[in-house]
Amino acid sequence: MRMRGLLIAFLTLCFLTASIVASSDDYYQPLVPSPQGNTIVNWRMVEVPELAVQWGWTGEGAWLAESASIMSFTITTLDEYITGDLTIGNFTIEANNTDVARELVLGVWGLTPFFPGLVVAIGQDNLDDLNVTAYASAERVQGNYLNGTMESSYEPVVVGGASYDCIVFDYEQDPSGFGEPQRTYLAYDTLTGVLVRANTSVTFVNEYILVLELQSIITPGPDMLLIVGGLSVIAIVVIVIVVVKRR
């Protein structure tokens, strides 16, 4: 009986450990950093600004990229904010998803900010909340400089020969009298939450245009030590079961 109790306790511990690892359902699990390494998401930069673009307001630097080059985001932390190392053209910086959205104009900086950025939370409740925020950001209310027309839909988007079921946001700012209004199209895969296609542009002083298409999602391979450890656990369980049955 004592051996049986130990077996039950051991299996319960294994179950609880697995439950803790898989408890987060807000994000696509392969994107979550793990002991095996960090996931890297790559986008092909179809169209880019002709001039260097300043990042931030405190001297972080500026980025300049070529068309057809690759922008990459290595996810290092995924909790309240998605943080990672972004490489775009000649520039690399650690930034969270909101910073990336604001700096690359992957969203709408209205009275209600809409900064979905490179990765969004998945699940219908999260997508519904994102949709509400999107419409609020463009609402025609007093003081909202970025009021305009926001449309959203669920539709397939084909990139690189692959079709993704996406939630799509299409925003057009009302004419403001200063430069060309912002126009931003963002499509997110509902399975992974990853940005599949972006087409965003605005002209204030200089023309800014950025077109991105998902290139690849590179997840870390299985750690051999973890594989060996897992096989060892299985072997121990089998041995314990055999001993219990014999007794």
C-alpha cells in the first residue's frame, strides 16, 4: 500500500507540473519562452521608408532597411507585455510589443490607443476585446486627432503560398489638413496571434510606408537533456508499476 501511495503521489506531481506549464492560453504556446530557447518570428519587408526612421525620443537610434530584407523579433519575455529583441535593417533594440507598434505605426494612437503590434493574444474573448479597442481608437469624438474609419473582419489571408485564417483591421484616418492621413492594414493569424501582413503609411513631414509579410516562425528544437530526462521518468514509472503489481 505504501508503494501504491508513492506511485499515486508521483503521478499527481507530474500531472500538476504539466498543468502549470500549459496553464497560459492567452498566447500560442510555441511563442512562450522556455528552457529550450526563444522563438524567432521573421517578416519580409516588402516596402520600407526611403529615409532613416528615428526610434523613440531619447536617442535610442534610427533604423534604415532595404526592401526584401528580413525583420526579426526574438521573444524573450511573455507576460503582461511581450518583450523581445527586434532587428530591423541596421538597428537592433530590446522592446516590448507596444513600443514596436507605436514606433512602426502598427496601430492607431487615438485617445484610446490601439497598439496590437507584432503578436496578439488569441482566443475569442481576447480577439473581441482587441476589436472593441480598435474601433474605440478611431472613434469620431472631440480631441481624437486620429479619428477615422475602422473596419474589421475575419477572412483568409494568403502570404508566401500559405493561407491563414485572420482577424483583419483596416483603418483610414480622416483628412486632418496636415500631410497625408494614416492608412493602416493589419492581419493577424487567429491560431498563433502573429502578424501575417501589415501595410501602413502616413505623411507628416516625410512619407512613411512599411509593408510586412510573415516569413517564418522558428521555434526552438527539443532539448536533448529534457528528452533523456523525460524518458528516464517514464522508465521509473514503468519500474514502479511492475514492482507494485508483483507485490
